[in-house]
Amino acid sequence: MFTSKTFAFNAVRLLGSEHSEVKLDKNMKIGGAQLRDMIIAGAALLEKNKASIDALNVFPVPDGDTGTNMSMTMQSAVHEIRALPEDANATQVADALSMGALKGARGNSGVILSQLFRGFSRAFKGADFVDAELLAAALTKDSEAAYKAVMKPKEGTILTVSREIAEHVDSLQKQGANVYRLMDEILKSGEKALINTPNLLPVLKEAGVVDSGGKGLLTIYKGFKLSLDGEEIESYEELLPEQPAIQSSNADSFSGENITFGYCTEFFIVHLSPEIDEKEIESFRNHLERLGDSVVVANDADMIKVHVHSNSPGKVLQMALRLGELDKLKIENMREQNRELMAERKKNEKEFGLLAVSTGTGIDELFQALAVDALISGGQTMNPSIDAIASAINKINARNVFVLPNNSNIILAAQQASELTQKGVVLIPTKTIPQGIAACMAYSKDASIPENEEAMKEAMAGVISGAVTYAVRDTKFDGHEVKKGDMIGLVNNHLSVSGKSIDQATIDLVKQMITQHGSDECTVTLYFGEGQTEADAQAIADKLQAEFADAEFMVLAGGQPLYYYYIAVQ
């Protein structure tokens, strides 16, 4: 049986602490052998997680291949690196990375990735070892090279993630950070940039996903870090905590009809004509832009890598022949790829799915641990629209969707949203986050719709919900005056206690809730919000435990805004 105690244990395990920072002196350097291992580890982690990255792929077209293309690009780089002698230095490894990635570049994302690693080759030129200064320079150069290769750079993509990483790392390097600290910060700044991509690229926000290319790049860098820390890739399971509020991909909302340019064309131009210079290559880029989009032209050494989406691949090849000979030509019908993707998605469609309104990173992760398929950000001051709820329902790959509003102000919108979808919608009228969590715990994928509906409604009814916040205006209740700024406690959304301190208001509220429950033999869960710490919450729980010896107290991170605590008594 999945009890609240079991859930708390599993939640803590799932949300475990990060690796401690490696502290070494600022002169720490990475040699060729270590760099080789880092690249191989990055490629391995990307290969392990390519399917989840594919699922995020909605830009520039929803063909579901970003992770696969980036992985194939990295595998080509690894092949080149493995051919090096054992004593290869940093310059040789970086050159092999750049050339291997360029030779094996697949798709728009793969070509951009190859240009990112071209920056490593340029920055490490002549170096036996990599220090913090060289690493920062490489990240700057790789971002510059990638932006240059793309005809019309779009923010909210892998380009943005690479640039923001480079800017952050460069600043830290100038402050004296060592190469190990920089690797930590690459991940932190990259995750921050990745989370923000939907705010920069509307198609991502509409789909409820982060940028797939940016996620792929961050996965590679995660592999770098794991190798540097001496960890095994095989034991590492990549998670996606960086996802925005809605956790499902909207690739299914894009049909082949939405694809403007139907053919993905990529090839190498080799044995370039002697008269070819940068001006000629730039003119070629401009011509491609008039024929299609997603234009990437990357030149290195004596070859040019070309990627373009167009409706006239023949014209693309004709123009390319003016520059040199064509090699490794590939033309793919993206509309057909999309059809295959949709067919596969339809085949894997589930009977039931779960949609919940959530607020706070900790609450999000709790719902995810309970197998909720999609989340919508919402709460007391940010109620989602009818259209947003309907859109989220449609994105879940299931024939029937249970919807948990988790706020009394959202129930009506959820009811109306059900009329805007062809899916079967079952509304569980949860009014609080604790009710929503209880309902999720009662859900079973093996039960029927009526059985689940009954069990979830019964579970939500068995929860007494509390919340602690502050008064936004003067008011009165039960003959008591409440001043603006006072702490207030609500039970099932009704004002019940007030006080000057957060701790005391919370303690008084929990006492009332236990009394309402009718027995000390109950489970009390404190979800602490923004500005509160686990230590703060545990101190409150310890005081209450001394008075209610038969009660079981649990403390979990909610991260919710506005409310210092959500409380559940059941």
C-alpha cells in the first residue's frame, strides 16, 4: 500500500541533494587524456537520454530527432577521438572533436553542435592542458562560431544556452575560479538559461517544453562534469527537473501541414574551387535563405557543411555545385517524418493521464513523483485560462485525462475547458494542493474511470487543508481584528487563526486542524514555501510532536510563493 509515509520517503529520495562542489586551486588543469574521457562521457550520456530530448523537439519543425541527431554527431566525434594516440594533448583532442563533429553532423542541431565544438579547437590551439582561462575562452569562441554559422539566429535555442553559459563562465574566470568550479557553473547557468527558453521562443511556450537543442548541449556538459568527478555514466539516470511548468511535449499538435518547408537537405561541399572565399560563402548562405529556412553553413578546413529546409532541394544542390563537389548527400521528407512520429505517438497512447495545477518547484516535483503527466502553473494570483487548460489536456498522450484544479477559483475554468477537447475528461474538484496530492495518491492506472473517480474524490475529502500567509488588508473574523501584514492561517480556505509570527500562526493552525480531525492519530505534512527552510519547518514539527505524541509529522519542500506553509492533516 502506498501510504503518505512511503510517499514522503520516496519523495526525499527522489529529490536528493546535489553533489558537493569540488574545491581545488585555481591552477588546476585538464590534460588530453582527461579531456578525451570527458567528451566520451558526454557522448555516452547524450546517447542514453536521446529519446527524452527527441520528445522535446518542436522547433524549427516537430520531427522528433534533435536528440538522435546530436547523439550521432557526438558519436562521430568520439570515433575521431578514439583514433588518437594515448598521449594526445588537449590541442589534438579538441581538433579531433571539432573535425569528427563536423564530419558526422546530422540535422540542424548537429551542425550547430559541430560549430560549438569548433570553438574548443580554436581556443585550445597549441595547448597541452586546459585551465580555467582556456575553458572560458573556448565557450566564448564556440558560441560566436555557432551564431555565425546560423543565417538567422533565434533566441530561446541552443544558441542562447551556449551564449549565456559563456558569459557567466567568463565573468567567474576573471574572478579567479578554477576549471572545476567553472564546470559546476556551466551546468548551473545552463539550466537557468534552459528554463528560460520558452519565454524567448513562443513555439516552446505553446508546446510547454524547453529547447531540445539546449537540453542536448546541457546533457553533454553534464557528462563532462560526471567524468571530471570520477562518476560512472552507467549509474546516472538523467532527469529533467529543468522543465517548465507544463511537462508534456506538444509535438502532436503540429501536423505535417504546419511544416512550411518539407525537405531537410544536408551535405558536404568538398574540393572547393580555388576562387572560393568568405564573400562567396556568405553569398551562398543568402541564396539558401531565399529558398528555405533553418539555414546553417559551417566551413572548416577545406570543406563546408550545409543544412537547409526547403521545398526545392534540387535548386539547393545546383547552387552548391558552384562552390565545389558534393559528398554525403542526405534529403529527408520532414512531413513523412512527422506522420511517422504521430503514428508512433498514437500507438503508444495511454488509456488514462493526469493533469494538475501546481505552484512551486517542490510541489511540481511531488506531483511528478506521483506520475502526473502534465502540470500547469497556477494558484491564488495566477489562474490559468480555459484555453491553457484545454491545450494542456490535448498535449497528454492519453484517451482520458483526470484534471486536478487544486484551487477553487480554477474549477469552473477546468469544467469549461473539458468542452474544448475531444478527449474524455474527468474533473476531480480539488480546491487545495494537499487535496490534489491525496487524490493523486489514490489514483491507479489499473482501475476503471468510475473506480478512480470515486477513490480520488474520497481521498480528497479525507484531507483537512491548511495554509499560512499574510493579510493584505485589515479585516475581522470571530470578533478578532487582523491588521495588514499580520500572519493568518486558513483551514479549507476559511480564515481561522492570526498572529504576529509565522511559527506561532502555523502552530496554532495545526492545533485547530488536529482538533477538527478528531484524533491525535493522524499524519501532518508541512510543505514549506519560498523564504522558509527545512530547519524552520522541522522546528515547528518538533514543537507540535511534543504535544501530539500519537501524530506523525512530515516536512517536505513545496517552494510555493505567497504561502509560508501548506498543511495537510489526514
